[in-house]
Amino acid sequence: MNDAQPQPGSRLPAFINVRALERRWRRLSVTDLVVWGIGVVLLLFVFWRIVLTFGQGAYTLESFIKNVIFGLAQGSIYALIALGYTLVYGILFMINFAHGEVFMSGTYIGFFVIAAMEESGFLAEQTLLALLIVFAVGMLSSMAVAVTLERIAYRPLRKAPRLVPLITAIGASIFLQQAFRGLFGSSTKVYPHVHLYALPQLFPQLEDGKGMDLISGKYDVQFALLGNDVNLVVQPFIFVIFIVALLMMAGLYWYVQRTKAGKAMRAVAEDKDTAALMGINVDRVIVNTFAVGAALAGAAGVLFALYTYQVTHTMGFIPGLKAFTAAVLGGIGNIPGAMFGGFALGFTESVAPGLLSIPHQLKDVVAFSMLVLILIFRPTGIFGEVLSEKKA
Amino acid sequence: MALLEAKDIHTYYGKIHALKGISITVEEGEIVTLIGANGAGKSTTLNTICGITPAAEGQITLGGKDITRTRPHEIVALGVGQAPEGRKIFTRLTVTENLEMGAYARSDEDGIKRDMEYVFTLFPRLKERERQLGGTLSGGEQQMLAISRALMAHPRILLLDEPSMGLAPLLVQDIFHTIEELNQAGTTILLVEQNARMALGVADRGYVLQTGAVVLADRAEALRQNEMVQKAYLGGAH
């Protein structure tokens, strides 16, 4: 249809396409109505809860800031894991549901190393070096697990229908969980409290003059904002998580955009046969992709454990699902989308319960409701493109 | 010894017997063309040579070396460059990045730089668009990019699959002119074409394919005079 044609009788601004609206109206089905009905009900619910919350006058700027800061840490972790889902999906159109366990594996193996270093006193003596070692071990372990998984569980199914590797991934996820349970028991391992002091000159009043404890420190901060007295307990580690996550994302962006391996990754994502005709070893690129995603997940796992002080064989399950939600929210297969989705989910999950006056334990409900809503209203995600020509 | 030799190759797509014993040879410095109707097996022959759809039977040698079971990316490194059917440009990579991918198997930075300048002199239009995404190029420009990208591998033999497909007649002339130019500069070319008239115009020798088998093989000139070829592929009287 020619859009440039003048539309008789229409005095609406040009950006409202009357005919498209008409067409849409005519094609409206019962399902559409129900779906939009659900959407409207949810919006009204959210609106009503927010009005209620503010009506009670119980919601403070303080709790908002607190939740935003926490959301930042949560979001960073989600974003780092979500990148692994999105990278693999971008190249294989497969959802690696075992990615949460890849995250867990690295963290778990990193735990043994940090526990040993705590035992020997090395952690207290050379904290920074010890932390770098733990990060390296966590990332490398995750990479090893992911690469093994690709080789034995996914590669033989490369040509199978798409449902088959998906089910295999779920199987791999259960296998890894149970393997760690069988090997190391189902009890929760307590991660060491790490103290990394920095900038004693800037913060001489903290920790007996040793400076700020970047990992386990918690400090009271008071200030006035918009006429409110705000009292916060701030953990510097939250900002460390955020900065580490940003640095890793910048690194990933550079890798994908600028390096030969990254360009090959994009080429393979677009067309595997043609990439092979260029002399690109497609299998190697796929392994690379799994490894890069796993490295990010391993780093996220160590950050997560340093923050929560616990490691279990099930620790990857919920963060894995949340990160998957984040990846879908941003548009799966899209790298900036996964970053945005991670932060958006972490932020919403942290802020929404307070804002809606619902128990904080319901944050998982908020997150997964978001997943359902995206799948209904915008299955391609926020940054997702309409995938028409290629999906095989 | 022939540069490229395929001996009695059979290729299957699942149960479909696509190539039923095709034998072709390409000598150093030649342009050889494969002509035939849709589904005759022209593209499959190229893809079998490149290892994308490996031969179930038969043997393919490049400069005497058996490449029948070699994996596609290794075949490229051995010196086979292909500009595939439908051009298959990486739409989300820039023109320069597309060319870099063509040179993926190489590590001689200086040689790559030289070849990139060479393809830019061959197709100045690409130079103007070097930072543009492949998907934003016109059909003709994409074909230029596809050929250039294959050249970036510095191949011993260049496989061109339907370079004229979907292009305006004037552009087809340009592309074929470039093919001749490349050949004069020493590139061996195996050309698959539906446009038999143009293909036989530039080629030294040709093979006519029908339902997965070679039915005619001769000098291009002789094929142009052949009654069957004239009727079936050159549109009657010549």
C-alpha cells in the first residue's frame, strides 16, 4: 500500500496511520482482547499499588535509594550471566539452559581455591593477588565446563531439530547440579569474608585507619537530599561489582567489534556456511563463544559469592533463570540488549516490591511476571530485531 | 597436472542424489564454466569442491593434493576461494570487515593490505563504501564485494557462483569484464552461470550439466556452435 497517498477525510497527524489502525481493528481476535485485557489489569494493579504505597506515606526516599543501589549489584550479576545466554543464542539459536550451572561450577571450584588460601593465610597476606587468582580460577573453571559441555552434549546435535539441544541443555543442567552435589555434598559452603583495604589516606576514620574495606565493609552514610535525612548502610562492594561488570562488558564489546576472533564470531552468527567458505573454523568460533560467555559467568559467580558468602550446588538455578529473563527482556541474541536487560531486571526486582508494598520475597514473582509479559507483548525483546529470514 | 580435478564425484542431500558422478578438470590459468538449468547440480558441484556438501564418492584434488575429505575452512587455506550463489555478504559487517573475513585464513599482514588495495582498485565503488554495512550495498556492489572477498583469500582458484544473478545487463557486462581482467592477471577461474551466452563468451572451456551429470564437455567456442547448447541455453539462433 502506498503510504504517500493522501488520505481523504483524515485530519490526524501524519504519524498516525489510519489504515493500519483500521486493519488492526478488523483483525482483532479474542486472544488479542484477552491479552490486552491482562495487560490493562496489570497496569491498573501496579498503578493502584503505587498510589496506595504513597498514600500510606510509608515509602521513603531512603528505601528507594537503598533499593536502587542494591539493584545495581543484582543487575550487574544478571547482565554478566545474560551475556552468556545471548552470545550462544546469537550463534547457535540455542538456549543453553545449563549456563546457570556453568556459573555455579566456576564459583564452586573457585571456592575451594579461596578456602585453601584462607587456610594458609595467603588470603590475608596478599588479598589482592589471592582475589585475582580466585577470579582466574573461577573463570577458567566455568570455561572448561562450558567447552566440555559444548563438545560432548551440544556439538553432536548441531544438525538436530532445535528442541533436541534445548532438552539436552536442561539435562546437562541437572547433571551438573547433581554431580556437584554428589562430589561435594548438598550442604551450603561458607565463602570466606574477604577484607581488602584501600585508600587509607582518603578514609582514615574507617577500620582503625586501614582504609575502606572494599569487599566486606559496610558503612553508615548520612546526608540530606530534597529535604529528607537519608541514613544508609553502604557497601563499597556493590560499586566494585558494578565497575568490574562494566569493565568486562567494555572488554567484551572491544573483543566482538575489534578483534579478528570477534569479527569471525559475528560472521559465524550471520551465516555459518559462508563463514566456512572464508576459511573460518566454525567449530572453533563456537567453542570461543561458549568460552567467552562462561568466563563472564565465572567472574559473575565469584562476585556473587563474595557478596552472599555462600556456595551451593543449586546456586546457579535462580540466577540462571533470571539472567535468561534479562536476556529475553533485552532481546536474546543482542549483546547490548543483554546488558540493558540485566540492569533493568535487577533494578525492577529490587525497587518494585517496595514501591508496590508487596513482600520483598516476591521479587522472583516480579521477575518472572516480567518474563511472561515480554513473551506476550514483545517476544523479540526491547532491542530485538524481527528475525525473519534466517532462523533455521 | 590439472590445478583442480574432480573425478566421478557423487553428492547426496539426504536421500536426494544430487551429483551422479561428475568429473571436471581446471588447468592453471583457465576460465572454465559450468552451465546448465536450475537444479542441474552446478552450485552443488562448487559446494562439494569447497567441502560444504562433501562428496560421498569420488575424489577431488587440488594441485595433486586430495581434498575430498578436507574440512571447508582448510580447503580455503589450501587455495580455493568462492563467491557463493546469492552473494552471501555478511550484512552486519562493514565492507572492510567482510574483506578481512575473506582473508581470515591468512596471516601475512602486508599481503592482506596489498590485496585489499588491489580489490579497491578493481572496484573503486567498494573503496567509497568501505565503512558501510554490507547489508546497505546495492546488488551490484554486493557482487563486487563477494568477488573481492573471495580474492582476499589469495586463492589459487576462484569459484564464482552465478555472478550475474539479479543484476542489470550493464552491471553483468561490468562483472564479466572484471572476470576476464582477473584471468588475464593470472587467476584461474571456475565459473558457474545460468547466463550461458556470457559465460561461454569469456570461458576457455565449458561443461554442460543436466540433472547431476556432465552431458557435454568441450572448448567454449565449440559449445557455442553446438546445436543442443544453442537450443537449450542460448535461446535458439545465434
